[in-house]
Amino acid sequence: MKKYRPNVAAVILSPNYPEKVEVLIAKRNDVDAWQFPQGGINEGESEEEALLRELKEEIGTNEVEILAKMPEWHTYEFPKTIAKKMYPYDGQRQRYFLLKLKRGAKINLNTAHPEFEDYKFVPVNKIFNYVKSFKRPVYKIVLNFFKKLGYI
């Protein structure tokens, strides 16, 4: 039986939304990969609490407005190279949120335990020029869902 780590993930729109529809992607500092901020849900923590905590830990701010969340969870399995580090989990079970970064919020990747070395806001249709990993299929589902809701 596969074991999946409960996780939240954030699709963050720039403060210029809705005039400009751009989302934040960040480059990991341990592998050559771009992704949306994400992180585990601790015991006793709500999804929203985990989301705000993870944002503060990963991008140095949780000054966001929650616009929407996906009703269902999505799972993916870790590639073999990552699976060893994530034992006892085989992958992650994620709930995705669509957020808007508040005007004046400052992103700071130099956090207590930095996970990212760079970030940028890119147009939604350019995401897959950067994201090339095993997360791609789930990202397509997530972006299509928020598009159908009329946000992106």
C-alpha cells in the first residue's frame, strides 16, 4: 500500500492581478527544478494554517488573499532519487490553493531553511517552459481547474 504525505500547494498570482495574469514559480536550491511553493501539513494543523506557515517558511511572506481551492486532492509519486530522502512516503497527496499576493508583500527567499534560490512571476501559458518535472501532469489539471473557474 502506497503512503502519501499530506501537503498543500500554492498557485500565487502576482499583486498585479487581474490586470496581469502571472503566477509565481520558484527554483529549488537542491535540484534543477522550478515549482509552486508547497509543504507538508503538520498533525493538528488545518490546510489553511499549513498553507500560510509554509509560505512564510519558503518565500518569507504569507501576505496573500485566498481566492479558491481545489475540492479534491491530487497525488503524485516521488521519482526514485527523491523517494529515498522522503521515506516512509512514496509520494504526496496535495490540496491546491489559488492565491493573490497582496500589494506591498515582500518575497524573501533567505529564510531560516531556504528551499529556493530564485523566483519569478510568469504568464500562465509559459509555466511549462520552466516546470519540466514529474509534477507537470498535476499542474496541468490544477491550472485548468482554476481557468474553468474564470480566475486565470
